[in-house]
Amino acid sequence: MPVIAVIDYEMGNLHSVCKGLEKAGATPNVTYSAREIEQADAVVLPGVGSFDPAMQHLRSRGLEQPIKDVIASGKPFLGICLGLQILFESSAEGTQPGLGIIRGKVKRFRPEAGIAIPQMGWNQLQLTQAKSILWEHLPPNPWVYFVHSYYVDPIEPKVKAATVNHGSQNVTAAIAQDNLMAVQFHPEKSSNIGLQILSNFVAQVREKIPA
């Protein structure tokens, strides 16, 4: 089974992510060791919480460069929730610079009548990269589970893999660029659809492992 490094930087419940990866046929390894991240077959960067503490914890553990290196190496990489947002340059939620791997900023939902902030619950994806490996074997416009007040706004529209409507606002729900994929929603909380998305990621990891 492929070994997937799940980066531990004290931001969120890693147990449900690991359980989802196990169900998808992988062996998760929760770690903040640069060496173990480099040696894994793929990497998952989960996260729940606020932007600035996330970046402070990553930097205090010396993880900024290992994350950039592993993405540059071509190894499959999946960011989840806050793990998507910190890939960007900056956030309206804080003052710390992000990893800057994807150009763009993290913005807050505009208040409007009839919508709750945070968006919490199930919502329907609009797939903008229909051929992305993440969406294989999924129905059109699948339902997934969100908990967020902030969303990513990439400068390059082509990196968007899915969007979602919250009130009148249509925002990025997932990105995909080469080996780098990241989602705003929680696949580990998204029932069978989420498990299929994690299984699709693991299937890609298997393909990349040298025979």
C-alpha cells in the first residue's frame, strides 16, 4: 500500500483524514519530519483553524521548504480546507505570508441576506476541470461537506478544479495543477463522495510508484 505523509502542524483533527486514507487503500503516516515527508509516496496537508497560526506552526517546525520541495518534485500532493488556503500568497484572515505556491489571495465571504458565515454543511460542486483525476467516478455536481468563512481566489482561472455557490457568491472550491490538488471542503466528512475523491487520489499515487 502506498505510504502517504499526513503533515502534522497542530492544526486540526488528523484522525478522520487518516481513517479516510486507510479506507481508500493507503497507509497514512502522521509526521512533521522533513525526511519522512520526502520519503513518502504522496503528501496530504490537512488543516482546521486560522491562517496565521497555521503558518506560524509550519515555519516553527521548519516545514515551509520541505512542502515546496515535495510539490516541486512532482509527488502527488493534496491540501484539505486550511491546507488549501495556506498554499496561497496571503489571507484576509491574518497578516502572515502564505506559502505562495499558488498565486492569489484568501478572501472572506461578503455578508448578504439569507446566507450564514461560516458556510457550514453540504453544498454542490460545479466541476470546472471535469477531467481532473479527483472527480473520476463521481456524479455530475456532487454534494460535499464544507465548514469555512474564507475562500481562495486564484489569479490564474485555469487552476480552478471546482466552484461552489454560497448565496450570490460563486467561489473556488478546489484547485488542481499538475501533481498539486487541494480542496476547500472536507472529503473525510463527505460520505461516499468524499471517499471516492480520496480513492481517486490514492489511485494516482499508486500509478506514480515505480514498479
